[in-house]
Amino acid sequence: MGRSRYLRAVHPGPSGGVDPEAPEALLECLTGVSERIGRPAVLIAMDDLSAIAVSRVGPMLTDRFRIPHQPDDLPARVADKAELSRLCARWDVPHPETVIPGSGAEAAEAAWRLGLPVIAKWSRPWLLPAGTGLRSTTLLQSAAEARRLYERSAEAGSRLLLQRFLPAGPDTDWFFHGAFARGGRPLLTGSGRKELSWPVRTGLTAVGRWLPDPAVEEAGLRLAERLGYQGILDLDFRRDERGVFRLVDFNPRPGAQFRLFTDTGGLDVVQAMYLDLTGQRVPEPSGGPGRVFVAENYALLAAVRGRSLPRRPPAPPPRAGAEPGRSVRTAAAAPARRGRGRERGRVEAAWFAADDPMPFLAMLAAFLGRGAVKGMRVLRGVPAQGRRTARAVVRAPRQRGRELPPSAAAGASGGSGSRTAPPEAPAEPDELVTR
């Protein structure tokens, strides 16, 4: 960021960081920044903490900054996992089944009822104190873990939520970005699919593709309209086993991959918001779907640890009963209206290593680790298809719907007869259960 050719000046933030519960330091800092600039400037928060804090001091900065109007502490409400669950239930937006337990016993019972493993979230993650080891989201494997985690509620500073676990897989993780004028009027919106993430299957977007989806777009537009949302939002969805997109996170600010949603004229959600806040006309979006966003270091690391980069992602399967998309100002509709052919996807690349060296170090460790493991196998004479473990019980491999040949079955059952060749090796290594 500090080396960007588009950057004119940097203004340091509050010395103690941004604290949404005590935003006075941020107010003083922004007042000083405004005096140095000398004229009103557009202010867009780029993370949840800043969005919550700015909304709380915004009424005192209206003469100094152009800020999206967010009434009634709206960013804090939508970032609160418990409040988001209630809003989704009220407005019929699909959401993972959620329980807010009132005791450790209720937490254990809810974990069993939802089905293990279960997702545990703290409703207000920005209140988590540093150095406690508490994480905003945790995957729990037992009811006892749910009980123990609930007992740390006072330490966490907010309530514990338990949600039904939605397993990740191909074509399950989607997102929605939008810039909205006052009253929830859309300026630029789009839906996309997360094709690679880091950490694998759970983290930020390493490779994403702009793909219009009526169900995702309708849910995002409905939330913005009902909330009267003004500003930029980033929504995360996960599709369950029945094909229903369920909202799992609401971020009241631009997402890291917001540049994915850039039309052929270069308009993205941040530029659209800037034009609206400064009283300028926002151009009608044109083109854009099919674009690909790649964060090179994260994408390479995700490919090494997860799966290969897809060359041609499969088209999303049709869903019965899906509502048609609204007639809104989205770039997705422009090519169809003009009768143009399908655009070739452009790639929006991004590097994050300059301000976060950990992905590069982890990627290097992954390469070296794989090489070391292969070298150890060669030295020990262990085939790549299996492992040797002391005091281990080996389960018979699943045959994936195939029956063993008669001779192999007889040999496996210990029957007499000539020694037979072992069955064909399974596609995956045998499972090992250590005692």
C-alpha cells in the first residue's frame, strides 16, 4: 500500500489502534486528518472494526468527511452474529441453523442436536481479548468441547452461538458484493464463486470468479433494501447439501476481492460509492461477469495444499424454483441486453506478500515439507500409497461398490487354497487407527 503509485499521502491512525467500544481516539485522529487535508474527503472503512467505529463517530464528522449514512449502529448489528441470525429469520434469508445456549448444559445438548462437528462463534468477535487463545470461529468435535467453551463466555465478552456445520466442497462457497446509495438503492452489485481459498476451504478468497446467481443476488438485495443500507457490503454464502445458499457472514465494508467486480469501464464498488457520496452520476455498469480474481501467493499456496487450479470451472447447476433476478443496475445484465456474446474472463491479480509475509513463508514450508516427506519415504522404503505405524490397527479399504474377486475373497477370509495376489490398491491410502 505504501508503494502504490495511486497513493498521495498516508495519515497514521490512532496510536492504540481502533477500538469500537471507545471511538474517541479515532474521532480525534480523523479530526486531525481532516484539518491536514483542508476540505471534505470521502471516508470508507476497510475492515469491520473501522466500520463499526466510524459509524459511531460519523454524526460528529459530517462537515469534515463524506461518509455513508449508517443509522442505529447498523454495522455493529450486522457484524453481530446473533443479531444477523435474527435478521435472517425475520426476513426469510436462508441461514445455518443457529442456537444461542443459555448454559453449558444447553450448549452440550445443542451440539448433539445440531450434529457433530458443530461450528461455534462468538457473537461479537471484535470484543475478544488478545492473548486468551479464543478464536472468533471454532469447529467443535464433541459436546464436552461446547460446554467448556460456553464457560468462557464472560472472558470472551459476548454470547456463544452454535451453528450446524455446512461441509465445504466444489461449488459451495459464494459471495456477494454491492455498493448501495441511501435507502438500499443498488449502484453496482455482483455475485461470485470462491474457487480456491486460504486456509483451504475456510479462509479468504485466493481465486474467485464473477458468476451471476439469482438466489445469491436476490438475498443480498433483499437484505440491503430491508436494512436501508448505504455503503459497501460483502456477504459470504455456503450452499448446503440441498442446494440452498445460506448466508454465513455479513461484512459491512469492501471485501478483499472487491476488485473482482469491475466492469469494462473500470467501475468497481469503491469508485461507485465515491461518485455517489460526492454527488456525481454513477455510470450504468456494463460487462464484467466472467472476470477472475487471483491473489497469486495465496492461490499458489492453496493449490499446493489443496487442489489444482481449475482451468474451466463447471457452470453452477440449475436450481428448481429459483426466483428470477431483479431488474437492477447490475453489470451482469448488460451483455444480455446488448446481445453481445459471452465475454472472455479477465484476471484481476493481487499480491499481499508485501504487508503479510506469512503466506510466502507457509508456501515455502509446504514445498520443503512435501519434499522432506518424500525423501523420508524413499530412505525408509515406504511406498507412497501407504504408511507403517507402530501398534496400529489397519482397516480394510473400502471397495467403492466393487466386490472382491472370488479368489481374493477366499484369501482374505483365511480359507484354504493357493495363495492369491492381493486385491487392486484402493484409490486412497488405507485408514490407520492408532491405539
